[in-house]
Amino acid sequence: MSRSDDAIRVREPAAAAPTHPSGHRRRATGRRAVAPYLFIGPAALLFLSFSLVPIVIAVTLSFQETATLGEGEWVGLDNLATMTGDGLLRTALVNTVVFTAGTVPTAMLAGLGLAVALNRPLPGRSLLRAAFFVPMVAAGVVVGVVMSWIFNGDYGVLNNLLEIAGLDRVPWLTSPRFAMLTLVVVVVWTRIGFCMIIYLGALQSVPSELHEAAAIDGASPWTRFRRVTWPLLGPTTSILLILNVVFSIQAFDVIYVMTGGGPGFSTTVLIQYIFRSAFADARMGYASALGLLLVAILLVFTLLRHRASRRAEELL
């Protein structure tokens, strides 16, 4: 080979050192182990910041006597002893039971009736379903403001219509006799759409062959509903009952905007009394103890909902 060929010859790169396959496997295993924590990290951070930490603070405050701001004084179980003799707490608990008893069965029965009616082929069925569901997605504060205007005793739309019809005005929001009834009507109106949608999903999962067989045997529509449809709606009804009870116990925004817990304490429910104790009476420690009572009540119904969900899955 000539010297010129040696001059233009390109030097070949040295071969790369072989990499041990176990190193790749270790790095890949490490990345797979870290990836789940990266995904759940933001959710875990939010949970710690807005759920777990406030719960720990509330538990600590429940053993103290403290105002909204400032240092607290450790009082042990005194707040619990105060709860046992608190007449306003008993009133709030009774109002909560009355409010729940008024809203839950009414909303469920109305939602079931609408679901049965709108499960049939009707003109404009989709539009009607959307119209009944819209109040559910509206903000509670907005609903409260609009309904306060409608039910206002002096210039409300409803009282103006009653006056045009020759009837007396009704103090919907300023009378202990009508205030709770008005709140029940408003909350039922907002919750009918939710019950309707849940029942619609359950009705559409009922096998049509069962209805056809019952119709061939001569069963009337009411008999088919009572003997075929209703038993299959049992698990859905159980879950919906518990959800509605939890919603009613936690109801705050509509009550706060429309009545503020009044007149007097006629519409003060438990969560309203907690808010009043914390920010109006400046008894943050006592309000924290009341909050733990609310958490305990909700925990019971959450466990019941879990059992109802498992039962529904077993029946499917």
C-alpha cells in the first residue's frame, strides 16, 4: 500500500466498551418504582394540605378553649361536657333531622317518578332530562340568591303572584312556620335531577325480557313496576338514600344565603351551628368539637354507603 493511501486513511473509532445488562435492569426497575410516587405525589400533597392537616388541627383545637385568633387554653374534655348540655345543639340536631326527613324521601320519590316518565320514548325527552338536571349543577350560592328573590316576603315574585290571584302574602323566609318548609322545597328542587339521573341509569339496566314476559302473563304496568322493576332498583335506592342523607347533613350554602339559620334558630342545622360557634361566637375550640361530631355522623353514613355499594356489586 502506498504512503499516500496511508495519509488519507480514516482512523476507525475504538469499539465501545460493553455494558453489563444487569445495570440496565437495575435502572429500569428503579424508574418503574419511582414513577407511581410521581403520579400520586400531587394528589397526596393536596390531601395532606387540605384534609389530613386540618383534621389534626381540628382534633387539637377540640381539646382547647380558643377564639378565632390567638393562643388557646387546654381544657381537656370540657367541650364535650358542654355539648351534652347545649340546648342550641339539640335544636340544631332536631332541625337537621327535620330537614333531612323532608328533603331525602321527597327528592327520591320525585326523581324516581321523573325517571320512569322520561325513560319512555317521548318528544323532547333529552331536553326535559337536561332541564331537570340543570339545578343540580348550579352553584348553591346562586340558587340561594335567586330563591331569596323569588320567596322574598315584600317584593318576591311568588308573593306578587299570590297577590294577583287575590291571596294573602306569605312570610316564606321570615316566619318559623314557613322558613324550614321553603328550604326543603328549594333543596328538593335542586336535587331532583340527581336522583332522576341515577334512577334512569338503573332503569335502563333492567332487562327488557322481564317486562315482556310479565306483559305476556297479563301483568298491568303498575304490577310490572312493583314486581319486576322495583326489586331490581333496591341496591340503587340504598346507595341513593345514603348519598342524599349525607348531602342533607352537609347542606350549608343555600341555608346560609336564604335564612342564615333564622328566624331565630328555626332553620339552624348542625353545620350552620358549627359555623356560628366558630365565627360569630368566636368559640373555635367548641366549634372544632362540634365538627368532630359531624365527622362521626358522616362516617357512619359513609360506612353504610360502602356496605350498600358492596351489596349492589354482589347482586349484579
